[in-house]
Amino acid sequence: MAMGPSSPPPVISPQLPMIPVPQAIEIVLTETARALWYDRQRRTLKAHYHDCNDNKISTSSETLPTHQQLLGRISARDITAPSPGYPDHNSSIMDGYAIKTSDLIIAREMYDRMDHDDKNDTYQLDFVIVGKVYAGDDEDDAHDDVHDYQNNSFTDSNLYHRTAVYVTTGAVVPPSYDAVIPIEDTELISRKGGDDKNDPRRMQIIPSKIKSILQSTKPWTWIRPIGCDISPGSVVLSKGEKIQPVHMALMAQVGIGLDEVHVNRLPRVGVLSTGNELVFTPYNNSRSDRITHPQAQSRGKIPDANRPLLLSQLSIYGNCIPMDLGIATDDDGYENISRRLINVLWPENVDDDDDDDYENGGIDVLITTGGVSMGEKDIMELVFAEGMGGKVHFGRLNMKPGKPTTFITVDKVLGNGHISRKLVFALPGNPVSASVCSELLVRPCLDMLHTGIDAELLSENVVQNAFIEHGVNNARVHEEIKAAITSDIELDPGRPEYRRVALSRMSCNGDGDEHQYKYHASCIGVQRSSRVLSLRGADGLMILPSAGTLACGNIARKGMEFPVLLYSQLSMSSNTCFKDSFHREMWRSSQDENARETVALGVLVVCNSNEEVVDLSSFCTTLVTLFGGDTKVTVVKRVLCKVDKSLEQQLPDIINGPQMDGVNVMIVLVPTNASANEKICSSVSFKAGLEVAHILRPILSKNAPALALRVRSGAASHDPMAALFENIVGTVRDNSSLLVTCTDVGLAGAVNSVKGLIDHLVSYAFE
């Protein structure tokens, strides 16, 4: 393994290609899955070496002594309910009397043979009380108690036909008794009065309840039979499942002890800050491998906020053991830092292949902050690539904040020939950038390391590529929702932005009686990467595109919806896999989109019959420029027609006919030629616009008056005269094309107001 040369290292590539965040996530998950594959191969070899059987618990699992420590951990195997399940006895659901339903057969026949008056006046349904069983009494006590009562010598043999045992809620129902009558349906009676044992206590069914009791009482009425809640052999905790409070209750019910619950061990994550400008804040930490340089507060120094932020963030994740590695200064030099970090990853005094020495083992994931930009003293990439022999998988992200984020893997060949892999995230020095990138990249990585990849779902002879693909596709990532922004947002001209937002759920009108909700997202103040306050109160990261792409133009307008990656789950059962995430799909869609032109434009110019022929090519060139150039738009069709008596028939025929085949956006332009005679031409254009609107409105598949108003407002913002024009916007040709009418006055404002939306509709609705 490379330890770094003694002489100054060669200069590495000054700039790595900038990649999208979803692609970075895919790379991180791929290399994390590869690390798990290496670990699986090593453990398999070790198991064969020690002649372990299949039931042996892997040394990558552990047991924990308290319920609190188990919460949030991942079960390493299935936990099943032993026989007889739960409850382990027939249990009364009510306070009342246990009876034998066989005793009701003769009573029911007698009752059915009686006439109506006798049923109400003379019939009694009574039972001898032969015992009492309370909640907590065991089955033997209940049986002995009943046996003693049944051995008494009663003088009236008729009483022995029906017996009952008083039971409380949760009490064991004695053997041979198979139903319970609630106490409120009964009353106590005595034949002679007094406490003579030859005059046993009896209970009878209240006369008004006799009919319903006889009709409704069947075997197991008001009884929970053995194993009815949890049957023997049923799984109460599945392998790979996160342990929740409900699992504690289930395991208690079936008698599973904490020492029987094996959970996956947590990956260890070291956090190191770098930079001469940082002031060290002490932490309690017994490890001797921390790299610390305490410094006094002085001008030019800043407190190290990154470590407490990231260490706390990692603790909240619950999928790792955070470890504070302190601060490394730039002056330490890349060789010294490299040696220290190698010892953190693989401690010298610990056998790399000794899983039993878990507590003293090296960390699995290293997070550093700072030192990865393009500055003279940004040396961390040299540390990882040269000093530690690591492989840099990416070094720049197309995102804001967090552009210089770098991901590295460092491998070591063990004595048995297998590979041990460590994962390194070199995050930017600004705390918000570090936090956001940790959320986007580190968290899914740690989730995979903690949960593992269930190779049992694959074939026995699974190969590395299939193992990795399965792990990546099914990796847990952030849950996603769509939310509408509560104010206009100026978009970054170069990169997509991951904005910290607070969410609120608002009621909106639904169809009929259905009540619907939608989420609104509010940005949390100034979004500078150094401003930690932008993280306070954030519920997630809203993904905003860069300016000029998708549905936004240069401004994301109030009310527009964008995806939000949530910091926490909406429910315990929700789980978004990477292969199903909208975040990933956006990246895949953009890749496909780059391979084709976005807009197939049809331009139809309507001019006055008395005017000279307009320069159609000039209008088309202007529109192509406004839509983003010829890489974004292609003019498929261009048509010129004049305002005359045939326009009412001609215009719909052109729009719906073969002349506009292959077009997904139609611009119907009514020019003014205002420079020739402003007042006259504007009046003519105004009338022509009204006539065109009158002709086209009936052929719209779907009218969009709100967008038409936006077009008019956008045009008027460039030239107030454009407010006189009658704009319409809607879909035509069975919703396969978007149609917009406008005039040349304020044309740039009209197009810019809906350009992003047009791009969006073309990308998703008209494909």
C-alpha cells in the first residue's frame, strides 16, 4: 500500500469533471456495495477456515444489554415466536363466567319448544358456580379449584347439568370450558340463602338476555385462544428490519430475551476538520488517535463548527458510531497527515482480520472537511490520492452548495489475500456545504453499511456485479415529496441548488367530499454556504434547477412545485429505494434530454392583407434565440398567412393539418410593424389579435387563461403597448402540442415568461 513518497508529490489533475449529484450518489452506493462484497468474501473464507456451520451468527453482529440500545438498530436475523405463541393459555376477554357451550344445547332446545309467554315468565337459565379464577392464577390452580368444587356432594342433581367458573379479564379459562358470559348479563341467586355448602352459589342469565345468549354464544366467545395473537413460528422481528418500540413488546410477549436479539454492528465514522484557521473546541474522547491542535482565539481564526455539526448529525442518523478525530492543520504536511489517517483506518496494534477486536478496530468511513478546493494550501486530495494510495472517484459536484466535494476509496490487501476497503468523503470547509453533502452522500452510504445487502435474495453463486447492482438499486435514499414555493426564487446561473426549506402542509380543494393537501416550502433566509442559520428549522432540501432549464427560466415563480428530499421519514414504513427515486429519474431524464432537441417549434405568422410580406426568417431566428439557441429548439415548420375572409377556415386547417406535423410548440405571431406607423399599425394588430383569438379559442383541447395572462404581463413588462394584445395559451392536436399567440411588441418578455414552462411540458408531457 502506498505510504507516500519522501519527496514532494507530483501535482495531480487540477480539475476533475463536474458530475450531477444523483450520479455521485450512484457512485458512492456502488463503491459501498463493493466494500460490502469484499467484506462478505473475507467472512466466507474465514467461516470455511474455522468449519463454521450455516447457523453460526456472523461476527459482524452483536447483542446489547438494554432496550434503549437496541432501538433503531438493524436485526441480523429473523426472530420467531416459540411454541405455543401468545397468549400461551386460553384467556378470558371479559369479567364473567366461563361455561361449557355443550351445556347450552339442551337449554336451547327446551327454550325453542316453549311458547312465548312461558319464555318470558318461567324459563330460567342458571349455572352452579364451581370455582373462581383470577388474572395471574396459573392453570393448575384453576383446575384444582374447580376440582374441589365439583367433589362437593350436592343434594339436587339437576344443578350438575350446568356449571360455571367465575373469571376475571385475562384469567386462565379452565380446561373443558370454552366460552365466557359477561358478568353484566348475569345475576347471582341462592336456592335457600345463607352460606351452606350444600346450598351452592348459582348465577343465572338475566331473563331479558336469555334469548341473545342462547343464540350468540358459540365456542370461544369472549375467549382469546392459545396463540391467537402471535402464532408459534411467526416472525416478530425480521432480518434487516429496524427495531422499534413495538418489537420490544412483541418479544416480551413471546418470551424472547435481549441476549437472543442479534443486531448488525454499526459502522464507525471518523470526523476530521482541516485548516490553520480553525480554533479547536475540546471534546471528551478516550481514543488516542485523535489529530488535534488546540489554538487560542485570535483574529483570522474561526471556531470549528464542522465537527460538532457533523458528529451530531451522524448521531441523529442512528446508523453509525461517530468518532471525533479533531483538527489537522495545513502545516502538518500531507505525509504526516497521511500516516496518521492510515493508522486511524487500520490501527497498527490490531489484527486487520480480527473481527472479535471490534472495539479497537479501525474506522470504516472517514469524513474530512476543508482542504479540497483549489487553494494553495488545499492539500487533502494529495493526502488521499498520493499519501494514502486512494482512488478518487469524483472531485466536483454540479450543485450548490458543495461543489468541491470529493469521494475516495482506500484499499488494503490483507494477509489472507482479501481486500479491506475504507470509504472517504472529503467535504468542503463551509459548514452548510459539509452538512448538505453529508446528508446527500454519507447518509445513504451509512444506511447501506448498517443494513447490509441481503444476498439471500440472490442466487447462491452470486457474482460481484449482480451483488453490487442489487445493493445499489435497493439502497435506501431520502423520501421525496413535491412542494410549492411560497415566493419567487432567483435561480443560480450555473448549478442546480439544494435549498434548505421549511415545509407546511396546506389544505386544498378536492373533488367532491375528498379533502386534499399539498406542501408549501419556504426558504430559510439567506442561503450562503457559511450561514449555518439556513439549516435551522429545515425539513429538507429542495432541488432547484439552474437558470434557463426545465420549468423556470431565470426565476422560479411562487407556486411552482419542485422535489424536496426530506430529512426524516413521513412514516415508519416509508422507504424509498434509489432505483425508484425521482432524484435519480431527473438525472436519467436529463441524460436522455441532452441527446435530443427539446422544442420542435412551429411558427405561424398572421399579417394584414394590405401589408407587405413580413420577414418570416427573421421572426424564426428571434424565437430560436429567445428559446435558448439552436441546441434547445429546432424550427420544424414556418407558415405565413394573411388576415382575410378565409382566415377562419385556413388557421384551424394549418394548426390541425399536416403542415404542423412533428411540432410540439406552436407560436402564432401577429406582428405590428409599429415602426412604420405606430398608432395605425397597433390598432390593426389589436383587431387582428382579437380575430385570431376568436378563431383559435374553440379549437383548443385545453385552455390555459392563467398562462395567457402571464404572457401578456411578460410582454407588457418590456413594452406597455403589448397589454392591448389578446393572448391565448392552450393545447391543440389532442393535447400533443402547446399553442401560444403573441405579437412582436414585447416578444422577449412574452417568451421568457413561459419559456421554462414550455421546456418542462415538452420534456414530460409531449414525449
